[in-house]
Amino acid sequence: MVKYRIPLIIQCLIFLIPLNIYMWGDWIVVDLQWALFRYQQSPFGNSLIPGYKDINYIFLGQTTGLYNILSILFWITGGVLLIIGLLLIIQANLDERLILIKKASIFTVISGILFGLSALLRFFGGFAIPVGVPIVMFFGWWMYKEKFEPDRTEEPLDDKEPAVPE
């Protein structure tokens, strides 16, 4: 059971890693983006923008341009896939099923790819540095390759000794 907790801790830590750093213009707007929100500094002030507000900006017509809209959609989809991966790992911890960790790792790798595509699409007009994207993809690959087996300590150490002391 203990080895199943390692993917759970790692998947939770992914939400704390800043994934992308953006800059538009001549350092006019600077963003730090995490999986579920982004922090923006601009001449108009500092903002904490959750993902659902970016979706609202698209629906209200405040965000325009194909690259910006696709970037937001890739980012939101990557965040949703990370949440699905976290829920699968929680279920794997409850049921001790290795196959759920493998599925969660696939969701994690795909979300890393989507976060990277989001950074590439936001590159127009400035620069983007995907600092946390390789980490997300590495953790997803590591969870997929690792053999998580539950601890079995109930077996006696020697056949001559009883399992329960008398």
C-alpha cells in the first residue's frame, strides 16, 4: 500500500509546479501559469486568473485570435486531464489496482503535451518558457514505467516458525 502513495504525492505536487512563463511585448505583460490558474503582472495591475475565467473571456469575446483561444483550450484540457489522473490515482490507492496508475500516467503525459502546445501557441508576440512541462511529462512516464506492488508482510519468515506467536 505504501508504494501506491508515491504516485499520489507526485500527482498532487504537479499542481504546485509553475508550468509556463510568458512575456508579451517589451515585458509589458508577464504570466506564470500553473495547471489550474495563472498569475499575471501588467501595467493594469496584478491578477490571479483561474481557468474558468479564461473560458468566460472566450465566450464573452474578450479573448480573440485562433492562437489565444487554442492555447486556453489546451491549457484547460490539460488541467482537466490532470484532475482525472489524480482521481484515478486516489481510486488506485483505495482499490490497490496497478492498472489505474498506468491509466493515470497516460493522462498525465497527455496533459504535459497539451501544456507544451499551449506554451507554443502563446509564443506569438513574446516568448514562453515551459519550465514545468518536462517535469509533468517525466513524472507521467515514470509512473507508467514503475512497477508498483503492494507490500505483503503477512507471510512468515521461516516455515518452521508459526506466523502468530503462541
